[in-house]
Amino acid sequence: MSIAESIQQDTKTAMKQRDKARLGALRMLGAALKNGQIEAGRPLEEAEEQTILRRQLKQREESAEAFRKAGREEQAASEAAEAEVVRAYLPQPLSQEELEAIVDEAIQETGAKGMRDMGKVMGKATQLSGGRAEGRELSALVKQRLQ
């Protein structure tokens, strides 16, 4: 079952349970996936669906942070709750140890010597992580290892 199908089923369940907060988040996700499918002109692959969900997650996290800085805790809590709904459809993120192992393997495979090789290492590490690592964390770890 694809992520989009799973979201559709969960949307129906949320409607039946009258869970307005979850329902709103699920509808937003469904719309984002549908827009991605329309743009692609074909059904999305799982990796493409995950990319869209990661983008939605990042937007929710940034919005929650902006609301907190503006002193609007209620809206921040709403955005954070939506982020949790999105996170439930993404694969479990890698642990710090797994990230370190992937970065070390990427450095070894690319033969990287310094910061000049960061792009190569990031490409390889992203590929090895299988989309389960956040770019910021990966980038910081690669920088640390290459310096």
C-alpha cells in the first residue's frame, strides 16, 4: 500500500472519529501528494512521496518555530501536532551511530581527503542513508569528519 493510499484510509478514519486536528493534517498531506502526482503526470513512486512528506514536515517545523518566536504558542502547538502526523508516515530516522557509520563509509568509498570532496561525500552518504537521514544532520557530520 502506498503512502497516499494509507493517508486516504486514515483520513476516512479521522472523519469517522471526528478528529478535526488530525483530519486537517491528513487532508493537507493528501493534497500535497495529489499535487505532486499532477505535476509528475503519473503515479508517484514511494521515494517521491517521501520527498513530498519531508518537505511538508520541514514546513511545519519551520512554521512552529516562527510562531514560537512570535509568542504565538497556540499556533506553534498546532503546527507541531501536524508535524507529528507527517512524521508518522516517514521511515524511522537513523540513529547517531548509524549516521556516523554511513558518513565514514561514504568518506572511505569516495576517497575524500578534505572539504573539497564534501559534495561527493554528501551524495554518497545520502544514497547510503536511503532517505532516512535529514540533510542538515548529515551535512554537519560530513563537515566535522572532513575538517
